[in-house]
Amino acid sequence: MSPPRYGDVPTSSLPAGIGFLPVLSANLLPLAGVLWFGWNPGTLLAVYVLELLLLFPLSGVKALFAGRPPTSSRKGGVFSLSESDLVGKRGSVSIHDRLPPVYPRNVPFATAVVVGGAWVGVFLLAPLSEVVSVLDVLARPEAVVSVAALVVGQIGETASTFLRRNRYAERSPYALVEIPARQAMFLACFLFVVILGGATVALAGFVFVKLLFEWSGFHAEQGGGRLTSWLSGPDSDATRDEIDVPDGHPSAAIDADRRAVVAAAVWRAVTTTGPFYVTMAAMVWIGGTAFVAEEASLAVWVGFGVFGLALLAFMLAGDVVEDTLASGWLTYRQFGGRLVAHDRLTGEPQWVATVGDLRDAEVVATRPTDRYLGTRGIAATVGWGDDETERTLGPVADAEGFVERFDLPIESTTLSPLDRRFVGGAVASVVLTAVGVVTVVLTPLGPSTSWLLALFLFPVFAIAPKGFWKLAHS
């Protein structure tokens, strides 16, 4: 007998309130810690903060399954999410018969909430360190068991309500990533109450609000009140119109070169967003170490250093994955005078344009990956009026055939020779920046705090080599 496919189990087989029981049960363990193990408010708060930090990646996983398109209006949100070409992607991918479909357009939201969780952790650990030592809390077995039970309870609620009762189809990714962020705001408020207020009052109020957090995410999906709806995050009623694809078989089909797409994504991640990510990861490393313990041991420094490197690798990999998903599986098809960008991964058309309407086209000249691989990317304006947008077609292996087939207004796809003087300037500026940073950090030539300033200014140092590189193509 074959295993059941996702959706075979009726969504109404269990009462709606049953889905909240795992979370409710898990929250009784911290109360037991207060009653029988003598926890103070700081210990209880530390347990809930640790749970929240683990819920950020869980929210990222949930966001991947969100069925509603993200809303275009994000006013009042805690997270400030930058636009990504991937957010507008249509279609989904089935990764397993027992799971709902995953939407590639939600990947930027999943990445953002994981990175945001690292930042929230730093800012929550700072005031928390004034109340209790996180290391001391982690040394208590009952505290670790409570954190594990809270996370398992959230996973149980996700499986029983979010997935099995098809709530994922009614949620937008933006709402799901907002939930832990908004809860973190309330946790921060009660953290200061614990620091400044009375222990008994703080403990009673904190337990009540924590349970309200948990109920809000569940109750708002059933049509909750104003406060619970705010705690569960903004939702989206946005829809996307169907794309009118001509009938019949295409007269031509040219695939994007996926190897070139990946190479270009790596180049962009390293040169454009990489310097900012280095600073962010370093701040998490230094800040986390300073907040967890006043006199951090070597193990703490190394542990947070490894975490910072993992965060840096995650952010860089996230950018590469997003760019690859956005255009790595595109096929440009021609139906008469129509150009259809079709995605083979999701099996959905992404956009349609009249061939003669593509204008202001030019070859993307600043990617060294195209020079090395012999591919070409072409930037062009597509559409008119409110539908006008800039799109990058390709990169494709046969640029001449692509231009001729889709009648792009480009005279030549040959890249002009590089100006070696500016290439040398770019290389020299990178070397000088590296030497300067190493000199300040590892030698006594600079003040003891200069290395912190060097980390903050690291993205600024990247401006010079990028400027020289662009001039080399002028």
C-alpha cells in the first residue's frame, strides 16, 4: 500500500482548538520551573527568549509554504524587507508527496527572518545579561528541557494546524515572518519591566502576555480580535492575474545558461552585499560574546565566532539561491510576435511581452563571469505605462542568435576591451584595503578600538574597487 499523499487526510477531522494544545502544554513546563525549581523572573524570561530565537528559523520554514502572494504594502511592519526579483515569481515546487508545495517567491522572506532572528538575539541578550547569565540558564537541565518542549510544542502546532488544516494556503509570507518580530517587541518590553519593576508583578504579567502571544497566532487565523490580529502579523489579500500565453507550440525556445546565472549570483553576492554581511556577522559575533558573559572565555569567543561565520555563509548562500531561482530555469519562448518567459522549475509563465516592445536594450558589461564563460545578459525595458519595468534577459550562451530571434535593438553583443589601468586600480584598492585592515587589527600601530571602526567602515572600503571596475568598462 502506497503512503498517503499530502492532502489525503481530511482537514476537518480534528477540532480547531486541538491544534493549540501542544503549545499550551509546553508552556506549563516553565511554570513548573517557577513553582518547583525556584526560577526567578530572569530565568523564566531567558527560557522564553531562547525559545523565541529558535522560532525565527521555524517561521522561515513556515514562510516557504505560504500560499498567498506577499502584500505590496508593508506599512507598520517590524521587518523592513528589501524587494527581490524573486518575490514576483509565479508558481510552486513540490518537494515531497507528504508536504504542501513550496513557493520560490517566499525564499527572501525565509532568509530575512533567520537573519533578523540573529539581530533580535543580540539586542535581547544585551538587557537580559543585566538580569541573568544565559550560560547559567543553559547549565540547568530543567531549563534546557523547557526550551526544547516549547520548540517541540510550536512544531506540533505547525504540523497539526498550519500544515494539516491547510492554514498555509491562507497566509502570506510577510505575516509569518512578522509574528516572531512582533513577539520580540513585547518580550523586550517585559524584559525592562523585569529589570526595573517588582519580581512578583513582572512574573505574573509576563506569563499572561506570553500565553497571549501563543493564542494570538492561533486565534487570529480563526478571525481574532484587534490585539491578537496585530500579534499574528499583517496578512495579504493580494492576488495575481493570470498571464495570457498564446496557444500552440513556440517557434523558438532559448534557455538561460544556468552555469552563468550561478556564477553571476556568486559575483554579485561577494562584491555587492558581501561587505555589508561581513560587518553584520562581525557585530553579531562581538555583541553576542559581550552580552552573554562579562569575561567571555575562549570557548564563548570561538562559539560566537563560528556562529558569525555560519550567519555570513547563510546570508551569502541566500543571495546566490535567490538569484538562481529567479532566472536559472527560465526559457524564452517565441509565439509569433510574443516573447514568453517560462520557468521550467515551477512550470509557470513569468511574464509576456510583444517582441517589438522591447526597447533601450544593452548588453550587461560589468560581469566578469560573462567574459569568462562567453555568455551575455541583456537589460531591456519591457511594457508601457504602469506595466513598464526593467528586465535582464539571460544570460544566454548564443547571444547573437538570441538577439536575432527576438529582434532586440542591439547592434553587437561583443564586449568592449577592459581598460587595464582601472582594472589595476580595482585590484590595488582591494590589496591596500586588506593590508590596512590587517595592520589596524593585528599590529599596535592603531588604537585598541580601531579594529571596531574598521569593521563598521568595511562596506565603505568596497566603494573604491567597485568604482574602478565600472570605469574599466566605460
